[in-house]
Amino acid sequence: MALTERTEEDKIEVVGSFKSIQIRTATVVERDGEELTRAFHRKVLQPDADVSGESAEVRGIADVVWTQEIKDAYAAHVAASQPSGE
């Protein structure tokens, strides 16, 4: 009886006007090749994120959808959302 655990990015979605990248990672525990349990972790990356530590697939998606226009629009949105400090 061999127990194994593996992780996989089982869902990657691009959503919203700023092309946020949603990533769902599954942790799968198996016994002798038969799945016993599956748990999920989710995260969302915005256009200002450092994706250097992400998978090649996520980096490739970010390279395509996060154009300079999208990055600039997101930066303007974030700046407009900050308190003025007065």
C-alpha cells in the first residue's frame, strides 16, 4: 500500500477587465493509484504581480494577456483607489 501526494494546477482562468489570472491548485492523495482525497487552494494574480515563481503555463498566459495597456490601466486604477493622504 503506497500513499502518494501530488499537486497540480487544475484550473487557470483569466477574468475581468484587468485580466486577473485565477489559479486553482489541487493536492491529491492516492493509495496505489486510486484517489483518496483532493483539496484545493486558490490564488489570484493581478497585472502588477511578479510571476517569476509561477509555472511556465501561468507565465506564458501572463505574457500574452498582460499587455502594457492592461498594466497601465491597472496601475491607474490602483492609484485612483488610494486615499489622497490629506
